[in-house]
Amino acid sequence: TQSTWGHAEGLFFFDFCVFVSFPFPSLYSASTDCIPLPLTVLHSISRNVMRDGESDTKRDVIAILKSIKAHVKNALLCRDAIITLHSKAQEKEGGNAGLATAYCARRIGVEATVVVPTTTKPLMVDRIRAEGAEVIVHGENWNAADTLARDMLQQGNVGYVHPFEHPLLWAGHASIIRECAQQMASTDARPGCVVLAVGGGGLLCGVLQGMAQVGWSEVPVFTAETEGTASFHRAMEAKSLVTLDAISGVATSLGARYVSQSAIDAAVAHTGGVTTQVVTDAEAVAACRFLLDTHRVLVEPACGAAAALLLKEPSVLPSTSGPILLIVCGGSGVNLELLQQWLAVLK
């Protein structure tokens, strides 16, 4: 069913932005969706991307914000194979995917072990443990954590949950685009372009899949990464998988040394084209500050990387008709103290 695939975790929208809120436990279960709220349009970032002679409507920005992975993890964790054959769900990523896996596993009564790299913030480790999962800290990046997680599969009676490489996860992400298309249908609008950040590529796979489903294949896509996490950008330049020597910077939720081959294939096949962009840590953190100051929403640098593309001067986005659809997700690993620290270091 649609609820099994999952949707964005409850939507609330600014003047110009659509944001995905954290799930409310009273509205959420492992088999039901949060209730999407109506799309509204604001104009604060819209003014930043307007060009001379363009109307407010032409450069409206619609954005989806906050972690979306809990719903798409439901699609994977609720499979009969996990529930009936495995007593544990093994998750290898220490950010929002690990937290979502722990949350969903608790809701359906499955034990979860989350293997996280040493770069995972203590804040996230504590939040994952608070959901009842066992947390193992291992390796300098999630690739090293993945190696340990796969080795642990030899123990038997364990199901493996990948943070971005699985068709069911992509199907969950695709539902975000379907939901956006439904809400934009009343005005016959379609995006002028779609903007999102890329870590391992799972969100991108789902977004491109959803765009094909709703007839948006001609719409261009712009991806954002920080300088220390730009594995997708490097892969698209090389037209093949590229493994980074190391992950660096503050956008740790984007920290995959290599991306999904499926993401590369889907990007190459997308009719509207996929253009990669790289921002600095300072630009990503400044965008976090902008969202907090203007919209009272606190997000981590992985979220800020995508928003930073809309704040660049001159604009790196095309002059096209239709609103800009900004997808901002992966925002659990942050608090005000962390943001203040990043701002102080990255002046």
C-alpha cells in the first residue's frame, strides 16, 4: 500500500517553502503515514534567486525540509522477510538513516544494531540509543562501518538495512515527488528545476524515479555537496564510480566515499539533465543560519548544502518558468550549540 512505501514526514510550508517536519508519535505508526499539510508559497529565498524583469511567481521556491528517512525505512523494515525471518535489523549508517531504522525497528518490535563511524556526532549516537537500538562505533567513515556490519551478518538471524542502496528506499523517496505533484496540480504548475543534496545517492534515485512517474522527466535537477563530501560530483565528472580518499568537513550526513552506481545511471538517463554543484562548508552553514533566522527551522549542514545553491550570487540555477523545488532533508544531527560552533569556526 501507499502507507507502506511511506511519504515525507508531515509537511508544513512557508511562504515559498514546503518543509517536512519531524514525525509526531501520536500521528505516526509503522504502518501509517503522517498527514500532509497544504502547500503554501513564501517569497524570502525567492527574492534571492530572482533576476531582473522576473515576477515573484516565476521564481517562487518550494522546499521540502527535515528528515524523510523514517517513512522510507518503513518500507524496508516492514517486509515479511525482516519480521518473520530476522530478529535484528542491521543498519550501517550513523546519521538520519540509523535513527530512522532504530525508530522503525522499535515500532514493529525488531531489535536493531546500528554501526556508526567515529565521525558520528555524540548527539546522534544518544538519539539512536534512546530509540532502543544497540550502537557500535567503528571506523573513520560509514564505508568502514559497513564492512563491520556485513561481517556481522555471518552471525545469522540478522537482516541488513542499507541507508541508500535499495529499490524500496527509492520508492519511498519517490513518493515525495508524487505528493508534491498532487499538491501542485491545482495550479497546473510544475517545477522549473529541482534542487537537492546528495550523500550516497538514495534520495536522488527516488526523486528521479518520482519525477518520471509524474511526467517531470524534462525538468532539470541540481545536486549539492560540500567540498569534503563531493563523491557524486567527482563520479559524474569521471562518468564512473569514484572513491574519495577521505571525508572531511561538517556535512557528515553527506559523507559517503562513493555513491550508488544506480544514482549515476539514473542521473545520466534523466532527460532534463542532472547538474552537480559543490559548496563550501561555510556556505552550507550560512544557509543553515539563514533558514533559522528567516523561518525558525534548525537544520544541519547536509540540509544547508542544498539551500546554499539558492543563496549563491550570481545564481547557479537556470532562468526557467515554474517554481524551484528545493528538497532539504537529513536534519536530525544538529542543535543550537552545534550550529553556533560551526558558525564561529567557519566565519
